[in-house]
Amino acid sequence: MEDRRRHPRRKTTCKIRLSNEHFGPINGNIRDLSESGVFVEVATTSDFSRGMLLEAEVLDSDWDQTLPPLTMKVVRIETDGIGLEFADPS
């Protein structure tokens, strides 16, 4: 099977907190990341829909906690998690 991804993925185990105006924080684990986005493992994917914008806070001691939350867009939903793409916050 051909890999059509624009950017190579890197495995990681960072924790992340996702939220938007419709639901409070949902914690997950970043499984892999690339220049364009991340895949987040979450307990349930029923709160998410494709195209939904989220605020994402990386909860890792190596991450600069003074940075504002990242704006991300749901681009893929699987049974074990969601694919998020970095989005323009405006």
C-alpha cells in the first residue's frame, strides 16, 4: 500500500488536552506527529466530527507551557483516535 502522506511521521508519547466551545477538556495521547499534524488516541471518538476546530494543549514537561493552545482541525476519525491538522487560529 502506497503512503500518500505529505510529511513523515514520528512516534511519540506526549499527553494532550483537547477542547472547544461544545465540550470541556478531553485528554488523550499523541501517538505520532509530523509537520502538518498529529494523531491522538482518545477513549471515545463520538464527540468529534470532521472539520471541527479544537484547541489543543500539549501536556509534556519538554513542551513550553507558556505557549498558547494550538488550533487544530479534525481531518480523520478512527476507532482508536483522531487525526488532527494544524490550523490557522484566525
